[in-house]
Amino acid sequence: DEVAALDAERRQVALASGMCLDYDIVSLAIGGDLDAAHLGGVNAMLPIRPMETFLDRWSAIERAEPQRIAVVGGGAAGTELALAFASRPVRIGKAAKVSLIAGSAGLLAGHTQAV
């Protein structure tokens, strides 16, 4: 499925299929730098670039114990980030629902099937 819209105020990701995913934290792993400052609800968004900003906010997010995490971007970075969020219960004993949203090309497009 693909992201059709992001409603930062309501903390929802609308998918092209019509399904909506609620989130506490959304990570935008869509490649390149992303300036999310003009979007409402920016405190619940975690772009992975620039990396310094991501790292500064990562520990604060872990302390907040979000229950619903949406990762937008099905490339290598988005996939690794979703796996890191999903492994979080193993490390700190708190479970969160993690959704990984990839574009129409699918998960890890451009990578070999062995990946």
C-alpha cells in the first residue's frame, strides 16, 4: 500500500487503499532530507535525516513509550528502523505496534530477493 496523506494533527496516515493507521510516532524514511517544520504535529514526526537530529530525538522517543509507531518508507533505512522499533520490547519490556508502509514498488525495492 502507499501513503495517500499524512494528518499530523490527528496522528493518522491515510493509505491509498482507504485504510487509516493511527500513530503516536511516525518516522519518515523516504530518502533525502525532509523539512517537516511546516507540518503540524511535528513533535510526533521523526525524520531520519539529518541523522544528528534523529539521534538527538531517539532517546526521548524511547522514554515516551509510544504504543503505535508508523514508519513511512520501505527502503533499507525504513526497514531497519521498523525492525529497531519492533525489537524495543525485547530491550525495555514495552510492546508497541509497528507499521511499515512501503510504496507501490514494495518493500526493499531494488534489492536482491536474497535480502
